[in-house]
Amino acid sequence: MNGLALAAGGVKGFAHVAVLRLLQENDFKIDVVTGSSAGAIVAALYALYEDWEKVLKEFSSAVDEQLPAMKKYLKKIEGPNIWSIIHRSLVTLEDYYPFFRALFGKKTFSDCKIPLGVVAFDAVSLESMLVTEGYLVEAVMASSSVPGVFSPVWLGGTQTVDGGVLRPVPVDEARSLGADYVVASNFEKEEPKEPQDQMELLLFLDSWKEKYIKSKELENADLVFSHRVNYPWHAFENYREIYKEAWQALCKRRKANEISFRR
């Protein structure tokens, strides 16, 4: 049973679509898919349609439709912002709900063609949670709620935030849903620079924490695609370039016979 685990990463998630295309064009059947944050968006779309072209179309259409509104509220996170210190979040549920509604409407997990696992983080118990039932819009929105940027989402009677907090690449979750061979789609991160002040030190430590968690998750994957995406997670206006660059990189690896996976 083949599983696919898709990493958190905001707009970088469009690189996951390139992986879907590669797998589909090589007749690699995906039996179960899991995702955190942006990975949850792509995972849910693929679970619904089992077609990389449909995933790209739906994801792109939602971004194009919501981009003007997204630019307004995402602008709040660019550069130093005193509001990020005195407010629990910069963006309200009302601001970003339309994007997820455009993607999933009233569809539920039972509408999916293949098993889907959406990973969120329980901000009360401080534990990761794997969501496999209910409305997709609620689960995926919860998984995508970046702490400090988006408001927490109430799900299953608790407050939840971005699944990437603790499970940025949900490989083990794919195995828990029955996969015995797992392909992971991940994002490389530049080595953090030596911190010059206390704020940079916090960012430095957070970056190394994320790197350590990812390394542990990826140890359990059978095949890993790591993408180098040179755009910030919130640069949604660059989604076309991200998909195109990821696909070109995969084609280059395929041509060089660097890719081999179980059918």
C-alpha cells in the first residue's frame, strides 16, 4: 500500500503538485495521502479527485480568486509589526475562511476517493492530531492556521493550529493509515545564519528545531523529494513559478535516472 506525505510550506505547496504529476505519469498508485498545512490542501484535493491536473486547476483558481483579499491581510506579516506582539493573531477566521470555502465548499472526508489524513496541532493539549472525518474545509483550515498569523480554529472541541508545528512532514501518519511504502514531498531550508541579537536567536533556534523534527520524520520515508523554493511561504502571487520550477527540477532528476520508486 503506497502512501504520500506532503509537507507544510504555504504557497510552496504548489511544488507538491509537480510530485503528483510525476507519480501519476509513472503509473505510481497512491493509496493513502496525508498532509500538514499547505500539504493538507494538496492532499485533500488529490484525495477528492485523484488527478494532478484537477488539483492544480482547483488550487490555482482559488488563489487567483482570493489573491486580492489575501494580499491585504498577508501584508500585515511583512516586516516588523507591533501588532504581532500585542495580538494573538494578525488575520481573523473571517479573513481567510473564503479561501478554504472556495477550495472545498461542503465536501467531507467521505467524499474522498482515497483515504486522507489531515494533521493539525492541538493548542490546548500541545499534541498533534490526525483528522480523518468531518468537513474538509474545517480540517484543512485548522491544519493551515499558522500560529501568530491566523486565528486558531475550533475543531473537535479544542483549539487547533498549523499541523506543521509538530508534524511538518506527516510520514508516520501515512503509515498509521495503512501505508507500507511512503513517498514524502519536503522543502529544503537554508542553513540559518549565526544570530546577531535575541530576536534572531529565537528564529535561529526555531529553524533548527524544525530541521531536527523533519529529519526524524523523513528517516521513516522510503523516497523523499526535497524542493528548494526561493520564495517566502506567503508569496502566493508566485505560485506559477513555484510549480514550474519544481516540475523542471523533477524532470531533470528523471532524465538523469535519479528517481526510482516502487510501483
